[in-house]
Amino acid sequence: MAKNTVKTSARVADTVRPTIAGAKDRPGLHLLRTVVGRVTTPLLPDDYLKLANPLWSARELRGKVVEVRRETHDSATLVIKPGWGFSFDYQPGQYIGIGLLVEGRWRWRSYSLTSPPERRHGRSKGSRTITITVKAMPEGFLSTHLVGGVAPGTIVRLAAPQGNFVMPDPAPPSVLFLTAGSGITPVMSMLRTLVRRGQLGDVVHVHSAPTAADVLFAAELAELQQQQKGFRLTLRATRSEGRLDLSRLDEVVPDWRGRQTWACGPAAMLEAAERTWSAAGLTDQLHLERFAASRAAAHGSGGTVEFARSDKTAVIDGATSLLEAGEAAGVPMPFGCRMGICQSCVVGLLDGHVRDLRTGVEHEPGARVQTCVSAASGDCTLDV
């Protein structure tokens, strides 16, 4: 995923009026909110409007789950109707953050949008929805809940679309999609967008999954291959055929060197792609999306972490992230993707040193650090 920045809101009193998202786009509704605000002081308009519609909020982006569609035995597509302030004019391939209240706690993760973006002149605003497709992971508490436990009508929190793993408009004349497992999700948004724009020309898609039954969007992909003569799909069942050996890519896609390539999947596949395209001197033609942070072998030394505003401390080793330490100590830590991408977890380092688990770089007092990918390098104090 790309390293775009999501700004987190500072804590303010409940009676401070926030900046209203989307006010310029809906002047009539904004005027109504303004009038309501004048007669409800010191309460906020949100406190009243959410009684009429829980998606009307100026404090945060919200959405309502309107449908959950099973894709495979361990994955599902969530159809979400976003509320006030959400922009549908995102780029195909971007991801959003989604927060779900589970057991009294808001849990956040980032998922690729699988729906195509919509221009303002598209469908009526009242009917527009977005989709994400989630694969339940054994270690993923939220993904398991989203696939098997979330009910239609559930209100979720949303973070605005972001990411640089995107398909440009117009699309390149020759494209290669290289995906595996749930790595197909951002590419589905691209494919659906190309079809909608009439730009699905010369596209080769090589996708790997354990078995044919594990292929996400299998029916839609087969239909694309039948209806779009420029679309060529190659499916590989890794449980019986083994993983794709990119050193033999010429056998599968002889003209891959002449194609702009978007690759998304397991870290080992992406690392192999980087080596292959680098050896060919074509790194500028390769676009990668990673769903997990790559951590360096070097860890911090560990130490006592003081959470200054919360008046709590935690003693941790050099491999435990500051975010995990804070949550274990009961500190309300800010977070988003938990992979070192979205910047939602950034806090100030007041004292001591911390080390970035991905790069080994050590940060000094006064720096702002990503707590999800940083560990203590001795005793330290965080401004949270």
C-alpha cells in the first residue's frame, strides 16, 4: 500500500463545533444543520441529527452495512452505504479504513475497495454504495468478524480512500495483473473500472489461489474472459501446481516486459517480482501493493514505556510495538492500518529513543513516531 497520510483529529471538547465535511457539496443540508446548530447550543447538531439518520455526522465518516455476500468459504463482500462527507470519486485500487464496534471497543483495519469509483453525474447520490471484500484470517480478529459475524444494518466508521496503487485514466495500452489470494481485491476495482470506462483493452491477468474453490470473484472473472476479447486470464491452483515461478514468467506471459504491471499478494511473490523486474531493468513498469509491513531483523532493546497523558507505563521487549504495548496497558492508542502505512498511529516522542521495526532507524526525542511499527530502544516517554 502507498504511504499516504491520514490526519487524525485532535481531542476537543464536545461543544466545539467541528469543520463539516461535504458542506460545499450539499449547501441545502448544510444550511439546515446551521439552523439546527443555533437552536441546540451547547449541544452539537450531530447529537440530534443522528437520531434521524445515524449516517449524518460531521465528526467522522460513517457507513452502514447493507449486504454481506459470501464469496468463498472464508471470504465475503460487504456492501456499505457511506454517509455524509464520503467522496465516491476515489481512484481504482485505493483502500479505506473501516472501524467496527466489537465487545465495546472500536477495532480498525484497512481493506481495498473492490467497487469502481463513481463520478458526480453517475447514479443518484442516495443509492450509492461501496464494497470491500474480506478474507477471514486465522490471526485476524476483525476479518473473521466481518466475514462471519457482521449483520446488515451495522453502522461502521470509515477512513477516507487513500493509496497510490492505482490505475491511471486513461489506462496503459498493455497491462499485466499479477495477483495471489486476497491480493486480487484492489485489481477487481481496476478491472470493473476499466469495463465501465470502456478501456479494458489488452489485459493479461495471472492469479494464484490454493484451489479453484478459493478463487475470489471466479464467476465474474470467467464472464470477463468470455465477453472481453482483450482480457486473458490464467488461474493457478498452487496446492496442486505449486507457486508461480517468476523466473519462468516468459512461459506464461511472453511479452511481460512490454506491459505495465500491477502486482499484489504475499510478500514472497512481491519480493520475487521486484527481483525479476529489477534484473530486467524495468522497475519503473512494476507497481506493488503490500498488505503487511516488512519488519527488519534489528529490534529495539526494549525498556519501560511511559504514556504521559494516560499516566500509565509498560515494560516491553524490543520486538513488541509501542501500539501493542499501549493497548495492553489500557491506553486509548490512535491507530489505523496497523502496518506502518496510513500514519494514523503517529504520536510524539517526548523522551528516550525508539526504533523503527522495518528499517532499524532510531528516533530521538522530539520526533513523531509510528507506534504500530516502532519499539522501545531503552526507556521512553510517549505523548499519549
